Amino acid sequence: MIRRGFAALGVQWRRVVRGASRFRNDPKLRDRLQKTTKQAERARWRVGRLEQRIADVRTANAQAFARIEDNRELYIDLLKRALMHTLYRPLDIGARSAYAQRTFDEEQTRAEGRDWPRSAQTMVGIKRLDNVQNCVETVLRERIPGDFIETGVWRGGTVIFMRGLLRAWGDPPDRIVFVADSFQGLPAPNEQAYPADAGSQLHTAKSLAVPRAEVERNFELYGLLDDRVRFLEGWFKDTLPTVRDRTWAVIRLDGDMYESTLDGLVNLYPQLAVGGFLIIDDYHAHAACRLAVTDYRKEHGIEEPIKTVDWACVYWRRER
Ligand SMILES: C[S@@+](CC[C@H](N)C(=O)[O-])C[C@H]1O[C@@H](n2cnc3c(N)ncnc32)[C@H](O)[C@@H]1O
């Protein structure tokens, strides 16, 4: 519009100049010519001011967007540190293997999620939370449809993080975070059906049994317990079949055992959207979990490359 205005002004200006030479000696016309010249100058000045104002608004908009992104990043970063309990010293280090005890200092141990912390709301480390952030933000940016789920939530930290990410991105519609757990720890191994789980003692670990009320309370502490969060309480083999018809954008499996991992794959993977992500927390940490993934991939001809997140966790993005 501004350019068209300029073009029109230019035409008018040329006419005036042509006319001026013809009527130079006519006082009336000279007077008119002077007036028109002044009007044209004023119009030019106004257009200039308008252009300046548009440029100012554009700059202000860009600055506001940058500030929003900055604040979002600050919130997400603080949320991660709070969930991992790395904001305060001394660090909250819980049970860890003799290998971790020998090999890593406390900072590394918590940062890499190599312990079962005493009060942190997640046992995963920073790389795994970064990976969750990357997967969630990618599907939001690229509008890959579907919900988010973690199977095996313990105190809820990773699902709280998923819900926090949604909030930080303005709560886009039609996205729900599913929270699947027995809330009483891992199942005893079913050695007949799943020989890979034979000898597992994980079901005896009392510290892995976190009641649902405690997980809900943790969501509340962050102001993130609302109707965007759905609990699937019970053993995966019973609860996951009830959500088989949903579409998933991000699936995170953290059930440690062969059976728990396979239950997640069988019931959820077929409905993972193309472009969505599958994350397996324990792939490098538990041989039984790795075997479940290998068996499922073989059976279903899944060839997407497996990418490593850290010493324990892997993921891939569904391509077809
Ligand atoms: C290692 S913890 C999960 C850690 C958690 N993702 C975090 O961010 O800290 C494993 C969880 O999986 C749950 N779990 C494992 N197998 C299960 C199954 N078959 N059915 C229900 N819950 C299961 C346990 O109750 C436990 O809370």
C-alpha cells in the first residue's frame, strides 16, 4: 500500500513539474504549484513516519517473542533442576551401584541419573530430561498429533516435566499426559512367559513403590495437576490395553523388565504417530529390557536407527 502511495505521489509530482514550466508566469498557478508542492512534501513526511512506526512495531514484536522464548527456556531449565533436585547442596544422592560409587563423583552421579535419589522427583539425569524436551518440542513444532505417555513413573518427575513443557508451550489443545504405573512397584517376574526376567529382584525394592497419592501431590507442588493429566493405575498388562485406540506423539517406557517393556511396545507402539518418538529409558541399563526391544523390532520389521541418549537411555523416531 505504501509503495502504491509513493508511485501515485511520483506521478503527481511529475505532472506538477511539467505544469510548472508552462505556467511559470501565471501568479495564480504559481501559487497553486507552491501549495501542491508543500502538500506533497507533507505527504512524503507522513509516509516516512508511517514506515518508521511499522519498523518500530516489528522490532517490538521480535523483542517480545524473544522475551517469551527466553522466559520459557528459563522456566523449563528451572523445572528440570527442581525435578532432579540439583538446585541445592549437599546433593540428594540415594542408592547407587558399587560401580557408580567407585567411578563417579556426586555431581556426575545425579547429573547422569545413576542413583535412586532420596527425595528428587525423578531418578533420570539431565541428558534424559533434555531428550524428553527435544522430543516433546519437536512434535509440538511439527504438529505431529498425539498424546504423551510414560509407563513407569516412580515419583512422577518425568511426566510432571512433560506436563510442564505443554504448559510452557501455551497448552496446545488435544494433548494429554498419561501417567501409567502400578504405584506399588514392579511385578514379580513371570518366568514362564518371560524367561528374560528370571531372577529379577526389582519387585522387592520397596523404594520403587510410590503411591499414586504421592505422585499426585508432586504434580500439585508444581501447579500441574489438572485435566491434562490422566492416571492409568495398575499393571501395564491390564491398563495399557485400555488406551490402545489413542494416538501417541511421545511414548516413554521406563519399566525396567522384559515384560513391562514388551507390554508398552505391544499396546502403544502401533498407535505411535509417524514422526513421533519412542524412548526406552533402560535399554543399556537392563539386558532384559534391551531384549524386549530387540524382539519387538525383529517381529515387526522396525528399522529406524536407535539413538543413544546416555549410558542407559535410547530413542528412535518413527518413520513409517
Ligand atoms: C525406574 S522406575 C521409573 C522412574 C521414573 N520414570 C523417573 O522418571 O524417575 C520404574 C517404575 O515402573 C513401574 N513399573 C514397572 N513395571 C510395571 C508394570 N508391569 N506395571 C505397572 N508399573 C510398573 C514401577 O512401579 C516403578 O514406579
